[in-house]
Amino acid sequence: MQAEPAGAPPPPEAEQARKGRAASAGARQERRLGWLLCAPAVVVMLAVTAYPIGYAIYLSLQRYDLRFPAEAKWVGLSNYGAVLTSPFWWDAFWVTLFVTGVSVAIELVLGMAIAMVMHRAIFGRGTVRTMVLIPYGIVTVVAAFSWQYAWTPELGYLAELLPSGEAPLTEQWPALWIIVLAEVWKTTPFMALLLLAGLALVPEETLKAAMVDGASAWQRFIRVIVPLMKPAILVALLFRTLDAFRIFDNIYILTAGAQDTGSVSILGYDNLFTALNLGIGSAISVLIFICVGIIAFAFVKLFGAAAPGAEVKR
Amino acid sequence: MAAVGKTHATRWTVINVLVVLYALFPVWWIAALSFKDPSTLTDGNYIPRKWTWENYRGIFDTSEFTRALINSIGIALIATAIAVVLGTMAAYAVARLRFPGKRVLIGMSLLIAMFPPISLVSPLFNIERIIGIFDTWVGLIIPYMTFSLPLAIYTLSAFFREIPWDLEKAAKVDGATPAQAFRMVIAPLAAPGVFTTAILVFIFCWNDFLFAISLTSTEAARTVPAAIAFFTGSSQFQQPTGSIAAAAVVITIPIIIFVLFFQRRIVAGLTSGAVKG
């Protein structure tokens, strides 16, 4: 250990590690090339996210109304106080949590079922995989309009199933369930594909052994498949939870946030572009950023979700 | 065997049909709406009783839609090209080279993949107005390529790990520098992965709505998803349902084409990037 040069991360290729004793010209060249190749991506990502989020924090500490830009003034944390004591923020927050929690839960169950179908199908596997990619690929706004028209009285096939006079999109709870439906329809295939990749890693022999030992199909699923798939499940849940928390397109088209169906993203958008209040809008933006950070942190710390790309050991 | 095979076959047919219905029904519904004559628009039928191309003729007659279509195609293509080039460079380094800071790069892309876009809307809106790229193609290309870079880096580095690297070694033995080995040996081998990534990134840019409505204010850069949301009927008593449905179908066509022709690649790209790491 002592003999190894300091600072070099343990490389995966053992025989190359020994060669790293003296940083040869080749290694230096490799390092320089590595930095050079990454530099443009890093610069772009920093310039377009890190700098603006800093700017958003700065804006959030100001009273900044776009209608009166000359009156912009430093107000410290009072924008945050205004947001956090406002019922609008908490309504939007609970709506977002509800939609996120319910839709991700449904997606996990449905996605697992579809993954099983794709994994086990004797025939038509290609067709099923092709078909589930359609909801994944379709523009969210298009899908949202389809659902909106389906539930519009005197227009849609789903509204026809309801007693006449019902307009589900104009009432809070029915509208929320329709938002969940639209979200689930669109994103379950993505969940299913991530789970399918996890399913493929479950060794067939282990399942056969469990079968020989007399485990039923359900027992094999709960005791063998799910534990082995835990990393894939956690990654899928993490991705989808963060994505669902940012929900915007579906709600904007379906209800535009009317009848207390707006998510936190909708609230932020409204404050920015309807009320033109850059200070309050930025404070909401920063709060959403913090929420997303907390969710990600909780997943990684509490459930030990391995970050994808973090060299998962197999 | 025959009897067992038969019940199995029936069961799988039923399951497959259910999945296909699940995936296609909303798409079918909006397509049916787009072909309905205004007089039958509200009949709630799954198949138009009176077919018409009128809705399509209508939207292609207005610059509101055609201009948005050009914007959508141009912006998505340029953003995809840039993201894939930058992503390929970074992914090659991640997959192949040893250099300090690799983990920082991976961690950073992960952060950006999870970043809530609404948090960037207010600062970007203000910055873009100040430097004068608000409501331009550049103003949308910049956030699109940034937010698709993590996707590009993950997918590409997963593909790059599968490439037979001995060929690169052979090239180096023959006297090629790492840069030459990258350009002449690996790039051609990596082409399928790059192409797949380009499809995924294009779908991502094509899909965006939040930036498109926040960072544009006129037809100059408004993309189709944003334009559709602002469609109005030709009179205040007329809903723009037919036009919206027709426009929706038009922007779904490229997606359907990708899915039909590159299904296997898309699945490989989506799963390799996210799970194998």
C-alpha cells in the first residue's frame, strides 16, 4: 500500500495498477485526454445548471416583480416566509405528494407485471416491447390531450360511461385521479423496462432450485426474484419518484391547476409567468430543488439505492 | 403437450392483446378525433363515421403550426447533435480512460438527471432576456442539450463498455495515439450505440413542454407541444379540438417510426444506461 503512488484511485485492471508506479508519459497523456474529452460536457452542465441555480437563490432573496423591475429590492428570506405560510404552497405540495406516491406505487405493480410479460412471453415478445414503447415515446402533451378529450362530457368515450352531467375534470378528486391515470399510462413502460433489465439478471438456476424445493410461483417471486432485483427496483423507484415530483405537463393540459389540482411546479410556473413575480417564483423553484434533493438523499441513505453509473458490482 | 401448449397460447394471446390495447388506446382515440368531421366530433365513437382531412388541411394552412413544426424539428435535431457529440467524448473518457475526477463527472450528471427543470425556468428566463436569446432557437437548444447530456453520457458509456477494446490496443501497438485510436477504430464500432443515444435524446427534446412554453413568447421559437397548448378555435364558440388532435397526430408520427424500426435498440439503450451502470 505504502509503495503505491498516492492519489491514484484503485483501477479495475490490476496489471495496469502495477504499471502506474511512475506516472509514465502515456498515463499523463491519458489523463489529459480524459479531462479534455470531459471538459465540454462539464462546462455546459455547470454553466446551464449550477450558475442559474445560484442566480435563482439570489433572485429568491429579492422582491422582484417583473411589472415593476425598478423596484427590485433585497428582502432576505421573506419570500420563503411568504411561500411557506401560504396555503397555496401547501395545497400544491400535498397534491404533488399524493400524485407522486399513488402513481409511483401503481406503476411499480403494473410495471412489474408488464416486465414479467415481456420476460416470459412465449410469443409476441417483440410486439409487446414495441407497443409499450409508444406510451414512453409519445409527447406528454399529446397524451394529456387524449385523456382530456376522453373525459370531456359529450366528447369522450370515458365521460360517456359516467352519469350525464358529470364533468370529472372540474372536480378536485376525480381530476386528481385522472392526472394519476395519465401519469401512470405514460410512464409505466419506462418502469417496466428498467425492471425487465433487473429481471434478466436473476439466474434461471436459482429459480429452478427454488421450484425443486417446492416453492410456489408467488413464493419464488417474493423470496427469490424481488430480493435479487432490489437494486433495479430501487433505481427505478428513485428515477420515477423524482420524475413524478416534477409533474407539470399532464396537469397543465388536463386542469391547468384549477380546483386545487396544481403541483408545486405548476405553482412555480404561475407565479413566474402569470403573476410575473420573479422573487416568489424563484423561492418556489429553490424549495422544489430542496425537496428533490431530500427525496434523492432519502433514497440513497435509507434504502441504499446504488446510484446508477456508480460501478455496480456484479 | 399439445393441450398444455394451447392453453398457454391462449393465455399469452389474451395478455398480449391487453398490453397492446393499453398502449394503443389513447393514441387511437386522438387519431380518430383528428379524422372526425366537425358534425360528428362529439359522437364519442372510436371510429370516425364521417372521415375528413379537413383538420390536417386546417393546421398546415396556418403558420402557427407549420412554423412550430419547423422549430421543433430544427431545435431537437441541433440539440441532439450537440448533446451526442459532447456525450460521446465524455462517455469515451468514462468508459475507457483512467483520470482523476471521473466520479465527480458521473455524480454531476446524476444530479442533473434529477434536477427539477422548473427550478431553472426562472433564472434562465431572466438570463436569456438579459443576453437576448429569449424566444430564439438558441434559447431552447441550450437547456435541451444540457438536460439530455446525462442521458447521453450514461447510455453511451454503457454501450462503450461492450466494445471489443482489444482492437484499440492493437491500434496502439501499431503506433496510434489514444486520440487516433478513438477516431479511427472505436468511433466506427461505437456508431450503433451513438445512433441509439441520438434517438433517445431526440425523443427527450421533442417531448419537452415546460421550457418550450417558458422560454418562448412568439412563433419564432415555439415548438409544437407549446403551440398546441395555445391553439384557439376559429371563433370563440368553436373548440380547437380537431386542430389539436391533428397536430398531435403529426408530432406522434416520428415517435411511431422510431419505435417501429428501432424497438430493439431503444430498449437496449434505456435499460443499459440505467441499470447496468
